[in-house]
Amino acid sequence: MTNFSFTHLLEAQQAASTGEMLLSFLPFLLLIPIFYFLMYRPQKKQERETAQMRNNLIIGDEIVTIGGIMGRIVKVKEDYVVIETGSDRTKLKIRKTAVGSVEKKSDPDDKKQPASFKVSQPKPKDDNEEN
């Protein structure tokens, strides 16, 4: 009979230690859903919004690249865009993944071409004119 009570006691201790071990892992198991809702899900949502913004680029949009270059889109292809920057109309070919944000959306219903930049030349001075 002592043998039976000894094995019964061991089984009870093992069951108690298993329960204690599960309770000790409970905080770590609770961290998984917390990380999912606080970090992973918002990051995926931001990535979807950024991809949608890059796929909806059209000619005439004014953008800022992730490097800080500002320009107006003049050509859109599958994986790159061509932008014009500055008054000298320098054209840059950049990947769509380099577009950081769209500052001003052009009107897609507007059939006009984007306004072109004009560089004004300084007037030559007359010797007869006084300042």
C-alpha cells in the first residue's frame, strides 16, 4: 500500500509542476497576439497603402522621393517613372519604390498636359535708362 501512495504522490507532483510550467509560459504566449496587433498588423497596413499609392501614380502628380527630390511626373511605366525637377526641367528616371509621397495629385479628368516651366531671360539694360 505504501507503493501505491508513493506513485500517487509522484503523479500529483508531476501534474502540479506541469500546471506551474504552463502558468510560467502564459505571459510569453500572451505577447504573441499583443505583438501582432501592435506591430505586425499596422506595418502591413502601411505597406499596402504605400504600394497602392505607388501603383496609382499618374502624369502630372507632384511627388517627393525618399531621398528628398521633388518633381512632377512626366512619364509612368510599370516599374519606374520619369520626373521633371526645377525650372531647367531636368528629367530623372526613378523606380516607383523610390517615391516617398505624393504632394499634389493631378486631376485625372483634366486632359491638358501639365503646365510647362518657362525660364525668363533678363532684359538687356539700356544705357539711357536710369534706375
